Amino acid sequence: MFTHTHALQYEAKPDGPDPDFARKMQEVLGGQWGEMTVATQYLLQGWNCRLPGKYKDLLLAIGTEELAHVEMIVTMIDRLLDHIPLKPDAADRTKEAAAGYGQHNPQHPIVNGAGASYMDSMGNPWTGAYVTASGNLYADFMYNATAEMQGRLQVARLYNMTDDPGVKDMLRFLITRDHYHQQQWLHALEELKEDGLEGVPVPEAFPLSDEVADLGYTFIDASDGPLAASGRWANGPSYDGRGTYSARPIEATADAPILPPGDPRLYPTPQQDAQTMLQKAKDMLK
Amino acid sequence: MFTHTHALQYEAKPDGPDPDFARKMQEVLGGQWGEMTVATQYLLQGWNCRLPGKYKDLLLAIGTEELAHVEMIVTMIDRLLDHIPLKPDAADRTKEAAAGYGQHNPQHPIVNGAGASYMDSMGNPWTGAYVTASGNLYADFMYNATAEMQGRLQVARLYNMTDDPGVKDMLRFLITRDHYHQQQWLHALEELKEDGLEGVPVPEAFPLSDEVADLGYTFIDASDGPLAASGRWANGPSYDGRGTYSARPIEATADAPILPPGDPRLYPTPQQDAQTMLQKAKDMLK
Amino acid sequence: MFTHTHALQYEAKPDGPDPDFARKMQEVLGGQWGEMTVATQYLLQGWNCRLPGKYKDLLLAIGTEELAHVEMIVTMIDRLLDHIPLKPDAADRTKEAAAGYGQHNPQHPIVNGAGASYMDSMGNPWTGAYVTASGNLYADFMYNATAEMQGRLQVARLYNMTDDPGVKDMLRFLITRDHYHQQQWLHALEELKEDGLEGVPVPEAFPLSDEVADLGYTFIDASDGPLAASGRWANGPSYDGRGTYSARPIEATADAPILPPGDPRLYPTPQQDAQTMLQKAKDMLK
Amino acid sequence: MFTHTHALQYEAKPDGPDPDFARKMQEVLGGQWGEMTVATQYLLQGWNCRLPGKYKDLLLAIGTEELAHVEMIVTMIDRLLDHIPLKPDAADRTKEAAAGYGQHNPQHPIVNGAGASYMDSMGNPWTGAYVTASGNLYADFMYNATAEMQGRLQVARLYNMTDDPGVKDMLRFLITRDHYHQQQWLHALEELKEDGLEGVPVPEAFPLSDEVADLGYTFIDASDGPLAASGRWANGPSYDGRGTYSARPIEATADAPILPPGDPRLYPTPQQDAQTMLQKAKDMLK
Amino acid sequence: MFTHTHALQYEAKPDGPDPDFARKMQEVLGGQWGEMTVATQYLLQGWNCRLPGKYKDLLLAIGTEELAHVEMIVTMIDRLLDHIPLKPDAADRTKEAAAGYGQHNPQHPIVNGAGASYMDSMGNPWTGAYVTASGNLYADFMYNATAEMQGRLQVARLYNMTDDPGVKDMLRFLITRDHYHQQQWLHALEELKEDGLEGVPVPEAFPLSDEVADLGYTFIDASDGPLAASGRWANGPSYDGRGTYSARPIEATADAPILPPGDPRLYPTPQQDAQTMLQKAKDMLK
Amino acid sequence: MFTHTHALQYEAKPDGPDPDFARKMQEVLGGQWGEMTVATQYLLQGWNCRLPGKYKDLLLAIGTEELAHVEMIVTMIDRLLDHIPLKPDAADRTKEAAAGYGQHNPQHPIVNGAGASYMDSMGNPWTGAYVTASGNLYADFMYNATAEMQGRLQVARLYNMTDDPGVKDMLRFLITRDHYHQQQWLHALEELKEDGLEGVPVPEAFPLSDEVADLGYTFIDASDGPLAASGRWANGPSYDGRGTYSARPIEATADAPILPPGDPRLYPTPQQDAQTMLQKAKDMLK
């Protein structure tokens, strides 16, 4: 259950309108690695979490904070869209908006009346398929750490794409929080191991004796890049401490598959007598 | 540039047909964390990689191996779909297929003529949006490690959903390779740090002096779960070794936003005189 | 900015597991008219709202309440998925789950580890395209009223699809709140008119003198259903009080279009001499 | 069953090419609230309608008319794409097209050879998910009224984004028809009530005695906006005439949920002894 | 411009309800190769066609007929959904519906009130991305012929999945029309060549002298299947009569690409000194 | 099973950067008719093919070659994105990039760090729904021929949209290979007929005696275009040699459908007494 206050967690006020940058900011609102993803993902992981205690509490706390970031970015985009020019003629454009005219998102004025929407910078709507909640906290926290890295990376790039002091100030806030959240998930991963709840390989509960021979420690080299086997992943003791890495080229362990004929009620191309086809091929190649 | 051999990397032959399980196997073929994702993702990261050497070579080697896994799973699904019953009456069903009849994917017979397709177990087509290639190897390798964890988790669950020895054998192979690949990406992450190429927080090149005060080390607690601040992420030295964690409740640093009036050419609801609205509210509440 | 409390707004506890019904409940969580839509939509309309005051405050209050409904339904689905059977053999099934086995969502165990996800009952992920925030409150409140009607309708149908007392209790709560919310948006529509902010036709600010003749009051009958013109929409004074309805069959006011030839650099099929084509046609028809 | 005549319902001829505006016009062709949506939606509602008579006849008549609007907009877009410049150098551009060069849709020339397609202004393909046909006419007519409002709003905005007289003329036609159609659906809603077929709350057939206490008349205020409870929706007699509104802050009626442990065959993070976790937290916080 | 008549082009009446088959029939309504695709595709190709005359007239005639098929299938699905059971208990089920209970589409009752929708048999909504209209009639007619083949194939498979005489009768009608339409597009392809409008390779207007050497007549064999080069495509005179086929294995004509370093403002992993990396690799491999 | 070599099949090096053209090139990488589609489609058709021999071998050979084209286009896009300007001010732009600034894809820098991704030129991610593998080789080879025509058409259009010699050189390679592949599939279609495996109408195995009367040879004219019936498709002997074409206007063979009342548990609008509704209509029309 949530309560809301109108005050923003951090200021979201540009020094001037910029519809081009408004479009770009949509990426960190409604893109794959935007705030909609982390907010709804941490909440879902928290609600689904069957282990009561600090991890569940953490997920719900951070997911709730991220909702405030969604709110801030929406507000920033709204303000960047003030005075959006509707036509390309000069008289209709403010000085600030002129430069970026060519790149604004036409749905901003037509569909949203100069407001934000849940889409990325190319107009793809945000989708629940961006959210992962597997029920295995280790796998999910690893994903959460990734999300904060991809997110901070994108905001840091946006930081280099504007000179507006107000925009840059809010971006600095987001970059800083993503800094913290990266560390938080990395610590949570370590703590899961220390608490004896999970470990590499994930899921740890699957018995290693059921694995296939030494393929859990073998680098298979299927490409001719000369340095692929020169990293630690192909030399020395394994990450899980239970094996030693080796390397080998890709090779088959099974023959080429021969599928049975298709069901005629599904109207596949029928199988022909192999000899007939071979003879035809031989005749052709004479 | 690729070459192909018809022989399979590992056998993909069930002991009997099972159209229900064929549907479930689609998840690790065309689902978010299936083989299509890792194959095309590692290749794209490799091709896009602007740093020549071991990391680029590694990505292209593993991406190429994953293509062989796509091939194996497609072949397995094809064979599980042999003798798929077309109607629910008993005479039309093999013993093996009968139990799972209710859950098969109707597109398998209608659209694909008893063959696999690039979709997940609920019929969502695979999408390029599953693929991440950011140009920052640390962020991407973290994602790759996640992918191998989510992938191994799903295959291990499927392992518990069938008794077919042939299917279980191939699943064991996939579980084993995902074991190796998890370790591989975790080692590659460590090696990126050792090579001085990247570190936490990602991207490391963004100057920390541009961040906002101590918010890079502060846990903000926005929920009433009592244990959220009891983990290492809220106590002691920070993961990056440059700060000390603290915790505090969520709090505003900015006033509630007041947006300017909308552009009348976009036909928004106009702003009214605030006094008028307030008076109306007062009259109403009398 | 939000804060969260772990207590639920209303109890979400079934009397027994039912993975089949868990799948069906996804419709009102992540479907087009589910709680994800209304929660994120009301919040977005509120944040984007450029008119300060009661309407903006209302939107943010209700959007925040709807987040609590998302939480309740996620929790209910989690509990319905307890003890989900992994295989179709009898020994593996609880009595409660047996009946519905055939219809469960295979992603629930494989992808989410027996947890909810942001998808509908057919597995389509929730998408930001479900959300409308046009900047015109009248158009949007009309949509909000629709959303509450479609939503209540779906929950009322689900109410007829289960006998579980715990599930039915929570559904009654949702049906009741949708009852209130329908009335709320209908009143808000009336109040927008009373406040002089908007009216029919929406947007009212577009000058009616720019419309085309009497086509704003004319029913055009393009089908042979005999009663189409027998309703009020084709007889008597118009809804906006500014015209009188009439009816007429569909008729053209413009000639068939003749498009200019395509740009040869785009490789269209070239235009031929019309006489040549006509002669060919005549020869053919001889 | 349909028949088609090549003549257009209304002229669709611009005074000059404008590939930028062609892209924008796609919004009202293939966007969520474009003509594809209303045409296919009214037809589907009509075909699905199990109540013979005026409503079914109306739906099929209007759906058929909307197909003519799809045709007109496609034709307009085709003509706006005449002489589309393929490269950014000046010699290749007509005067008319020059201004808008930067915003055209690259798929128009590459994929469609300077023709329209079923997408919106950001290139999202039209989808059947935009269409609602619930079988409850009241809920659906409310949605239809919304669609005509959102549609008229978008066309009115487009009207302010061009100076081309031919384009503006066709837009005026569409604005006028949307004026009529808004009224038509609002009248149809009233008539459904007068005919005793449906009423608020929708669906009316669900027994109000099964609702939860007075929550059908209670405004729950979950945000700190001061005016949220100052509207009619929180004061006075209810819209359905069966209650009186009251307001109260959001509050829990259920404890925080505790989920049972996950199924170990799905490899969740296992539940730990609560005392152990609490002790660890205490040690940490010392 | 269209007119509609309520009478169906062909009877669409099953002998009994069958919600399972209703779900399957959705494939040929809203699937990739269903009637929605061909109806809207032929119309769009016709409207976009810049060559007046028989081809444009043909496209609009057939597209209009296909709308009648959409109507028939919707009606059939509606009738198959009569008496759909809402719960799995026996008392609630008609004899006809019982067998297929396990496979019905839960959105049919929950979302559509026992009516059809624009989706395929797995619940994916129909999308405008299924429609191709390239402006080159030869390429598009080839696609149209494909669509009629895939469509007839799917309906013929459905024919084998039901014993209902009424359903089978309508399927026979669809199979028959797809028979005609296949021939129609194949004739139209021939006629385009005879009219001198297009030929192989498409587009014919691109000058062959701009192609690369003899690669227009060379089979490149990248796989070890022994018979790949035994067909006419690798032997004898070419299809376009302008060359002779040959075969060769895949081979590179360019070195491995070395990309320049990434832009540091985008925070890529930086390029390292190649010597340093090589030395590290050597040390590792010692 | 695949192996990879870093060398490219053909050079992919532009003479200068051009982020605008990089966006356009995405169409033939990740668009509906791009290289991702043909590569993954031919491989899937090959793996699913239940007929061993030349067709299966051909599919796997060509699918493997197409993977090399994916690699080439990715590499080209990467190089076109070198030095992408991050802001619209002149000092930040290279001369080459300046012209196209307005059209670049903002995700290229923000999401991909100046790298390619699996999307089309409007940012829609590539989807497995683009891939068809029906199990009927004739239907699928017809689609493959279409794919090569649409593909060559798009590349030929791109050829007219750039002056960069390096880009044009690679495009010429792609155009040439599509030339070959068109012929290849057309020959394979002929060979399927010669081998007695399939013929028109597809699927040939469906008994023509089960079709409906002469509707397999009848052109039904539903539009008023005067020349629609003047082609070979409406005159003379049929393509399959088994009938003679005739033409007739569209006409109904079934009455208008009357659906039974809806299930009241799904809350449809109830059916009313027809007499009551008729009387109301009469009263209204007085």
C-alpha cells in the first residue's frame, strides 16, 4: 500500500524548453533500462519474494524510491516540452527549441498534448517483458546490478548531450543514485552467499553430479579469433573452486539428425525415396 | 562469416513424443532468456566491440557455440511433436502424448506443421528487444552472467517437469554449459577490472566529483519493512571503497511542481483562476 | 514521491491453490484493462496535468490507491500458485489444483518460479501503449470511466469462474472500488463542464464554424441493417444543442483518386499508357 | 459482406507534397486512436453483438463508414509523399518538401516506395490490441465515445500543424464527422439506459448486496494534494442515486502478507530461519 | 468507400459449440496469414497503387471480398463460443464443449464476453506489421500468392481438426477461395511480365552492370550437406536467361574488421595497447 | 553446429561516417525483410525440414551464408556511427555527419554506444513473427522468393540514398546476392513440381472434390473498378489446368446471422423483445 506526496524527491526543472532532449529523456523513463523497469521490477520481486526479511524489505524500499524517479523524469519531460513548435517555420519557434526541432517526437504534441508518455526515445512503448522476477534472488540481483549499470551508463551519456544546467543537475542526481544502487545489489549478492542461500553456479541446488562430464569447465572455441582462449576463463582453477578450466575447439558429439516423415494431415512436403533423389542429383551433375 | 555442419553438438532425441513438453521447451528457445537471446547477443556484442583482442574473440566464439544450441533445441522440439494428435478423441492419441494433450501449442500443428518456431512457451515471438549491447563490456558481461543464470534456472526447472530420459540428457548438457558460461562471464568481469578497463560504479569514467553529495552511499528507506537497513548495503564501508554507507528515510528536496499552462493549439484543459477553484472547493465543502 | 507499507489495503488470501485461476487473474493485473493500466495511467495524467487543483490532486490520489490493488492481485496470484504441479501425473497434484491443471500458464513455474508477472491471461506482456494521457481532461476522464467499466466487468466475470471464498472476497472488494471509481469519473466529467473547462464536442475550443456544413449532425448509413437510423442519434435535436439530426445513405463527394507515377528511383511498377492497357483489356475480353 | 466504390467519400488532395506531414498523418491512420481502430472496432462490436436491432445495425453502419476514412487518409499520405527527396542535398529537394526533410519516416521510401502503411507517427505498427469489444454495449459505447474524443483532439492538433489548404480541408471533414460520432455514442449510452438494458455501475446485473460495505461511495485519499476531496465525487449524493459520498485517507485492512516457502524443484531462494536472520541483522547493526 | 450488407457471403454456422476450436479458428482470423492480413493488405496495395487500371482494380475487388471472410469467421467463432463453460466442474459443461475445455482461450469469456477478437490462436494481437505494400507489384503479388498458400494450408489443417459438419462446410468455402486466389496472383505475376512492367530479378530496373561480377549466378555452399549443390539452382542456365550457374564454398573477400576506438563521451570500454594485451595473454598461457 | 571466422565475406567499410544512413541501414538488418529474417528463417526451415536431401541441405547452406550478411551490415553500421555528434551545435559535428544530423537514431548513442542493434529504421525491434516455416516447402519457398525480392528492392532504394563509394560497394554485393537467391528459390519451386512433391493449389494433397462447386475458378468482383475482370485471372483456362475462369459480382449465399443471447454470467447487454424494440423505433420515427 502506498501514499504519495506532491513534493518531488529532487528538483526537475530545466533552464529552458528543448523538445529534442525531451524525446531523448524518454529512453530513461520508458526504455528497457529506464526507471519504469527498475521501479516495477523491484516491487514485483519484493511482492513475489517468499523469503521474509531483509531482502524482501530492501526490494520494496528501493522499488518505492524508483517510483519517485519516474515522477521526476515525467515532470522534466513535461517542462522540456513547453512551447513546442508545431510547424517548421521560423516565426513559430523559440530560440531554445529551434536547434533541436528536427528530432522531436511527433506524438508528444499530437497524442500527449506536450506531455510525457511511457515509451523510449524511438517510440516503443514500455513493456512488462522488460521485467524479470524469477523467484531466485541471486539471479535477479545480478540482473538488478546490470540494470543499474545500463541505467547509469545511459544517463551519463545523456549528460554529455545537453548544456542545460537544470537538466544536468537532475541527471547528476540520477547518476548518483545509480552509483549507490549498483553497490547495493553487489553487496546483496555477496550477502546471499554469506547467508548460505545461493552460490555459483546458479541454481546451486541442482546436483553437479547430474552434469555432463567436464563440460562445466571447458571453453569451446568456435571462432578463429586468436586470443579467445587467453583469458582466465580458459586457464587455471575454476570460479566455483571445483574444477580446472581447459579449452578445445567445437566438435560434434551426435550425428546429423534425420527427422521422421511429417504427418500427411498437416500437408507437409512428403518424404521421397532417398535413392530417387540421389539418382536425380547424380543425373543433374553429370 | 560462418560455416555449418549437419552433425549436432550434442544429441537431441527424446524417447517419445510429448507435444506438451514441446511447448514448454519453446521457453528456452525463443523466450527472453532462451538460446536465441544469448546466441544473437554475444555475436552482436562481439561485432560491435571496438576493443580488439581476447574479449571480442571470446564473444564471437561463445555466440557461435550458442547457435548450435538453438539448432539442438529446434531439433528436440520437432521430435517431441511427432504424431501430435489433431483432435481430442482417444483413438487419435499415442499413449505418450495423451497426458499432455491439453497444453500443446495449437500453432505447432496449424502454423508450423509440427515444427518449432521462434516463440516462448506462451506464444510470444522472440524479439530483438531482448538483446543488450551497450558498448560498455562491464555492463554487458554482467548482463551475460545474468542471462546464463536465468537460463540455467529455467532449464533446471524443465528438468523437473519431464521423465523422458532423452530429453533429460540434453537438458543436462545445457545445464552444464550454462554452468561453465556463468563462470566465464564472472571471470571476464574480474579480468576487465584487472586490466584497468572498467570498475564500479559503471561507467567508471564519469567523474565522481560531479555526483550529488553523499547520495552515492545512502540507503533511502521508502517502505516500512523493518529489516531493510540491516544489510551490508546500509552499514560499513562502501563496495567501491570510497565511502561509508548510511541510511535515511525518503524525503523531498524539491517543492511540488507547478507546470505552466498548456499550449491552446493543443487543446488541453485550460488553467483556471486558482482563487476561483479554491472558492468553489470551499463552497462545496461547506 | 511515494512511501510504502507492507500491510495490504485488503486481504488477498485464497482458501486453496488454483494455478488455473492464477492464470485467469493475470488478466486484471497485466491485461489492457487491468490494475497496472489504471495505476500508471492516473499517475501519468496527474503528473502531466498542467491545471493545478482538484483534478490533478484527484488523479494522483486514485493512481496511488490503484498501486495497492496491483500489490493485492500479485499477492493473490502468488498464493494461488502454491504447490503448482510440475507434471501431469496424478501423484504430483493436490486435490485443489487437479481440476485446473490443463490451463495453467507454463511461464508461471518456468520463468517466475511460481510467481506473478506483468502479463495478461494469454501471456501478452503489459505495455505502455495501454495508457492514454492526452492533456485534455475531458477526453481522458471519459477513458478513465471506460476503464473502470471494462475492469469491473472483467472482475465480475471472474467472480463467476471460481468457488474459492477467499478469492471471491477480494474480487468483491475490487468490484466495489470500481463501482465507486466509475461514479467518480462520471462526476468529474460533469464538473469539468460545470467549471466551464470543456464540453461536447471535445475539444470544444475548435471553432464549429470551421466544420464542414451539417456533417456534424448527420447519420450516414453505410449498411443495410433496417433499424440503424431509428435511434435518437438520427432524430431530433443534437446532443450539443446546436443542431438537428438527419440521416442519409453514404455517398461520395470526391472522384476516385488517380495518383501520379511513382519515383523511378524507388523501383515501383511503372505507369503504362492507359490506352495500351485498355486495348489489352479489350483484346482479352473479345 | 461489403462492396467498394473507387470514388472517395471526401476529397483527399493536398496542395503540395510534405513528407514530414505524411509521417504525422500516420498517427490518425494507424495510431491507437486512428481510423483503423474505430473502423475495425465498430465492425467487431457489431458482428459480436448478440442483441439484434438498432445498436447492432448502428455499429455496422458506422464501422463501414470509417473504412472510407481509412481510404481517404491513405490516399492523402500517398500524395504528401510525392517527390520525396532521397538525399539531404539541396538539388534533390522540391521547395515544398525542403522544410520538413528532417522528420520524414525513412520507411516511407525504403519499405513502402512512397506509400502509406498501417503504423503510427513513431512507426509502431497498428495492433488488434487497440480494439475493445467486451460484449457489454454500455462499456463499449463509453469507449467509442472516448475514441471519437481522442481522435477529434488529434486531428484538431494536426490542423494547427499545417498550412496546406487541401490538407486542412480534409482534416475539417474528419473533425466534423468526429463531432457527430461523439454525440451519436453519447445518445446511444442514454438510450441503453432508457431501454432498460444497462446502467451505472456497469455491469448493473452484478448484485450490489455482494459489494463490500460502503466502499462503493468512499473516496480514498492516498496523496497529499489538498483539493482532491473537494469535488462532487467526495461530497453529496452518489451518481447512481443509491448512496452518499464520504472521504477518508488510505488505510490497511489486512496484515502484511507472508508467503509460504517456494517449491524447491523451482530453485527459489530458500527461506531461512527467521531468528537467524534477525540475529544477523542485530549483529550487523551493533 | 464501402457499403455493407448484413447477409453473409457464405454460411458460418457450426452444428454445436466448441470453445477449443473457437480458439484455433482465431489463427485464420487474426494470425499472420489470416483474413485480417489479406483483407487489409490487398486494400492498402490497391490504394497505394500508382498505376491505374486492372491491377489496382483487382486489388480493391479482392480486398473487399476478404472483408466478408473476416465477417464470416468472426460469426463462426461467436457461435462456437455459445454456452462456454466458466468452471471446470462437469455440471457446467455441455457435452460438446467438454472435450475441448482444457484448450479454450480465457480471454474469450473474460475480455470479450464469448466473442471473437483480432488475435491468433496463441493470443497475439494482429499487427499492421503483417502487411506488406512495397509499391512494386511483382514483389507484392509474389507475397500475395504466398499468403494464399499459407492461408489455404492452415485452413486445410484446421479441416482435419474438427468433425463438426457446419464448421467443415465453411472451411471448404475458404479453401476453395484460396484455391482461386492462388491462381489469380500467379496469373497476375505472369501478366506483369507480359505487360513489360517487371521481371526477375526484382526490381528489374536496377542495372545488372552495377552488380558484383558473377555473384548473381553463384551458389555459395556454407554447410556440409552433400546434396545442396545438386539442384538446378547450381547447374545449367540461370532463371533470368542471362548467366550460367556455378557453385563454390563460402570464402572471405575481406579481412577481419578492426573498428576505431569508441567515443569516450559514450563510456565504452576503452581500447588498450595491443602489445599490452598480447603480453598479458602470453603470460597467462605460459 | 557452426564455426566462425573473423574475416568478412565482403568488405563493409564506408568512406566516411553518416549516422543518418546508419539508421536507414538498420532496415535491411533488423527490418521485416532484412538479413536477420532470411538468416534465421532459412535455418529454421532447414532444421524443421522432414525431407532429407537437397532441399534441406540448400536451406542450411543459404541460411548460414546470410549470417555473414548480418555480420557485414552490423559492421557497416558501426563504422557509419563513428564520430556521431552528441549535440546539435556546429563545433561538435564532422562535415560528413552534419547533413544527416536530424535523422539519426537516438538509441544508437544512448543505448548502444554508437553500435548497431536488431531493429529497423523506425526503431521497431526485430521479431520472430517475421519468420515463416510452415513445413510445406512450396509455400515456404514462395515466401523465400518474396523475401529476396522485397530485400533486393529495399537495398536498391538505399543505393539511391547515398553517395558514399564504400557503402555503395557493399550494397552492390547485397543486391547481387539477392539476384542469385531470387533465381534459386524460383528454381527450387519448379523442381518441387518436377519432383512430384507439391503443386498448385497448395497444399495439393487436399482433395479438390471437397471444394465448393466452381468457386475455385471464379473471380468475385466486389468493387466498381472497371478493369478488374479484364486480366487472365478472370478469362480462359485456369492456372492449374483443371477449370475455366469466370467472373461475377459479389453476392450472398447465406442470411444475416442472428446470434443467440449472451450468457448472463458474462454480463452482456441482454437481448430485448424484438417487438418492443421495433415499436420503440417506430415511435421514435413518427
